Amino acid sequence: FAHESERDVAALLESYGVRWEYEPTMFVLETDDDGRPQSGFTPDFYLPDFDTYIEVTTMRQSLVTAKHRKIRRLRETHPDVRVKLLYRRDIQQLDAKYRLADAA
């Protein structure tokens, strides 16, 4: 995992028996004039039983603008893709409620 918070989310999903895949898909967001990918977005988790992607961010709220932009662009270019963003506070609340550190 790229960050400890991703490991915590994986532990929570495992504890509830939720099937997940780690960074399985890179979505092309922008291409050049020849159709070559110029930017993309790879959400952290895919939950196949819910057909939903999850992106985890531990950055401060004021620094998530770029991530919001990518998710907005993903929704424009791939309207059928469902993605949810989990913030630091979401992860902290899950950690407190479910004691994720003990589950890992």
C-alpha cells in the first residue's frame, strides 16, 4: 500500500468480508491530439460487489483540490463509474469506531 491509511481501509473491508481490489484500474482523463493518454486517475480500491471505487486521502482539506479536480474529470469522462472519496476525518472516525489498528 502507498499509505498506512490504505492498509487500515483494507483491514476494515476484510473484517466485514467485503471483496476489494487494490488500484486495479487507471482511468484516462485527458488525451493528446493523437489519442495518447496525458493524464489519468487510479482510485485506491475497487469494491466489485458494489461496483464502486474508493479513493483515500489523508491530505489536509485545503490540499485536496487536485484530487477533487481529478474525480470531477473522471465523472465527466466516465459517467458510469462510481467513486467515493474518503478523507482523513473519515478514516479517523472509522479507526476510532472499529479500532482498525488492532485489526491490522
